[in-house]
Amino acid sequence: MIHIKTDKIAVITAASGGIPFDVIPAIDIENGSCVRLFQGEIGTETTYYENPVDAFRHWMSLGAKIVHVVDLDAATGKGDNRAVIKAVVAAAGRQVKVQVGGGIRTPEIAGAYAALGVWRLVIGTAAVKKPALVKQLSAKYGPERIVVALDQRNETVQVKGWTEDSGQGIYDMGRLMEENGAGTILLSSIEADGAFTGPDLKATGKMVQAVGIPVLAAGGTRNLEDIQQLREIGASGVVIGKALYEGRIDLASALHFNVV
């Protein structure tokens, strides 16, 4: 594990000019358990918590203010873990904001999550295939509650749980999502996911320049220096999974990068 001294983080924070930035732990749910996949490949699961609520409470105890929850079964059409997500949101109360993605394909599903108290709705495949859905949800809930997840391989958008190449470029898609009312872009690098190779700084930086809305990065983050670099290129936050579960990044230390 690599540590950056708190005084160095303070210098970084001051240099940022107070630009908003969030470090966000990820909780991926499959068959009711908290798991991580390697590059999104089914069959590469490692189970970290049998009960995702326990994972959530762990990250909350370390100071997490936002948690990113993904229903892997809903994303691939194998079912859903909505009851588990409901329990996570209930555990969060008003202390932690919960954003949820995976299988949100209709206004009805989005409405069900909103009714549970989910803070932000993360739309992936459905946004790419039906941009009008983004516009509809943005009009109803406000842009600040709509995140569009763009999962990329070689700067091309992948859909259906990373199993299908849409053939569409990520930057044009990012601009289209912004035009349709998305409040945030979540840009995931599939090849970096779980590989500890570092985030895709090039693609993230280009997306920051391509759109006028916040860009969250995901995939490949392995240490505090990676988080620093993402801040320096203008990302508004980072979603971190395996590096936290494997103990490569200490969440309490990483949260020093947060700026509200």
C-alpha cells in the first residue's frame, strides 16, 4: 500500500482551488453477494462480503459519503438484487448518499429506485440505446440525479454489461448525453478494471474536455497517486472497487482528496 502524507494531500487540495472531487467506494452485487469481477468477465468473481450491507457499513465506518452500487444481475438480465439494494439504502439513512446502476432501463425501474431513496440513478445501456430516456428522467428528477455510465474499450462504448460493442465513440456519446440532460458522466475503462494498471488518464482527460458536466472515472485505480492524477486532469471523482477490497488503497487516506 502506498501512502501520501496528510500534509502533502493538504497541499494538493489547496492547489486544486476547491474543485469538487469525490472518492467513491463501489459495491457490485451478484446473487445477493458483494463481488468484484476482472474486466467485467462473468466467471472471474471474487466474493468479498456475503452480505453487501456489511460492505456498505464498513465503508461508511471509514468515512465514505457516497457509495456506488451496481446490480450485476440486472445489468446482464439474469434477475435483480433490488431487495439487497433497498437494505443498503436503508442502512445509509441520511448519512451516506447511494447511487445505483445496473438494469435501469425504464422510467418505472428508475422510479422504483427513486422511491427507495436512491440519490443518483446510473443509466448505462439504456441511455446509449435510447437517449430520450435520459431526457425524460432528467426532466423528472433533475440533471443532478442522472449519471450516464459510459463503459469504454479503445474509446468505443460497450453495452449490455460490457458484452456488446456499440460501435459508437465515447466522446460523441458523452456530448449527446449532456445534450439530453445527464448531470454526470461515469467513464469506465474496461481493460483497466480490476487489473491494477492505473486509470485511463488519456480517455478521462479527453472526456473532461469534451463535455461541460462532471466526469467520474472508474477502472484501474491502484494507489493514492492515481487519485491525485485524476484530480489534476479535471475528473470530479473516482469510483474505486478492487483496490479498496484488496487493501491497496486505504479509504480513510483516500478521502483526504475529497473536496465539497
